[in-house]
Amino acid sequence: MGLFSRREAEPTPLDGVDTVLADLDGVVYAGAHALPHAVESLNRAGETRRLGYITNNASRRDATVAEHLRELGLTRTMPEDVVTSPQAAMRLLRERVAPGATVLVVGGDGLVFELEKAGYAVTRSADDAPSAVLQGFAPDVGWAHLAEAAYALATPEDEGGIPWIATNTDWTIPQARGIAPGNGTLVSAVHTAVGRLAIVAGKPERPIFDEAVDRFAARHPLFIGDRLDTDIAGAQSAGIASVLVLTGIDRPKHVLAAPTTSRPTFIVGDLRELHEPYPATLVSGDVTRVGEAAVRIDGPDVHIVSAGDRPIDLVRAGAAAIWATGRAIYGFRVPEALYADPFHRP
């Protein structure tokens, strides 16, 4: 038996999972187009388990998102399979403001639809004395919309001001042409003007995960995301196992540097690897091995003992070795080959 002997049959990330919850931007698609291998891999996963989608993007209705997913080839997707940050925001809003009240909206049709469905009146003007401000992403949000929110939020909530709920605070959003500013930049602009913080419904906060788990009656869910700071951190805080897929925002260098609050259960290059045996992490002395890849920690130096035959296994081994030390990434000298990035991204 070799030093790094492993089990004959290693489980896949999907083993024991009854519900797969997938982020959209950077996981299923970038812009209007599906990412390579995403659709067929998710369809296969959905053959034997519940399949749902969680999105922080507040600009579209659940039915619009479901239609887009069907057009991409996820043929069984219905509106109820899509959990949006506006839907999670309704949970927070109902706790603070009764239906029938007027809410100032900064955002698009996805927000307006959920508000009106929940029984609220919608305004775009602070002059209408709104009972709350609800802010989410839409491509056409501009200065005038942000200014109205600032006017409505001028008084701090603890001094009698109204609640401010943000669907999400993602700093960036993947698009077909590249990485663009996300809702977090727009929320930050209002924060700078009024000096107060929004209550957040979407990832990495729990409301959107709680909405999904309740809706799908999930007992053993697995969440797939492309961002450590929102997707993985949110799943971790909600007690849900997670997969980081390297087809979106975060790259191998971010994985190596991930803090304890945002470390995925699994790391995959693309979604085909959901169905592949996930190699065990094997440690012997100061050497960490995943598959044929091996990494050794020697004080501040990280050495590649073997690059192996799969770049993803080298990332997994490097991350496991660095994370196990309990030390921050800036305390290491890391070879460039360890965070090389041959993986697809938008």
C-alpha cells in the first residue's frame, strides 16, 4: 500500500445530495449565453434530484429567468424553480412594513413585480413619503434614481427614518463582454450619501438561502457558486455544502487566499466535475496530495512537489495545504504555477 493510498471508490460532489441549488451569473451563463458544459451537467443532475436556482440579480422576474434557462436548454425549469433576491427581500420587508404601504424602488421590473405581488404600492419619488426603500440592480439605474433613495433615507432609522433593504451587494456582475459593476457599487453610492447601511436580502446573507431551502424542502442541499465572498460565504453561513466553479468571478489565486468564512466544500473547473469522483485530500507530514498533484509547505515557502495531470487537482492541493496552516496567504511565497489559470471564464 502506497504512502498516499486512497479509497477504491471516491464519491462525487453530488453523492447524498437531494437538492442542487445553482447560482446563475458565472455558473450557468455569462450574459445571454450558457457557459460551456453547464446546461448538460445540470440537466443530468436534475434527473435524480431537485434542481433550483438562486440569483442575486434583481432586474428580472422569476418567469423571465426561467424562460431564459429553458431557451438555454434547461428544459424543465419553471418560475417556481427560481429564487430571486427580490423574493428574499419580501421576507425582510414584511417584517418591517405592512402590505399596502408605499415603497420607493431603485431597480427594475423584477423588484416592481414582487412588490406589487406582495401588495405594496410602488413609487420612484421620495416626495411620495415612502415607508421603505428597496434597492436592486437594473442596467438603467442612474444618478436620479440613487438621489431619490438618498433623499428618502436622509433620516437614520434609529431616529425615525424608514427601512432600507438592498437585494444584494455584489460588487461585480459577469457579462458577455467582461466584468461590470454590480449592485454593491450602487448601494455604496447611496451609503456614501446618507451614512447608513442597508439590510441585505441576497447572498451572502441568509434570507435568500432560507427561502430556497424552505421552498424546495431541501434536507441535503448543495449550492454551486462562482464567488467566494457572496456565494460560498453565504452557503457556509447557512450551513449548506458548497461548490466553487471556476467559470465566473473568482480565480485560483482567490481560492488560495480564501478566509475561513468562505471556503468551499468542493472546487471544480466546470460543472462536468459534479459527476466525477472527487479525489480525497491526503496529508503525509508536510506534503498535501490531491490526485497526482502534491504541494509541500516549508515555512513561508509553498513548493509544488508534483503538478499532476489535472490543473484543478493542483489548485485543490494548494488550497488544502495553505488553509491547513491557519496562516494568511500574504505570509507565503507562492509559485506562480500554483495559481495559473487555464480555466474558462467569461
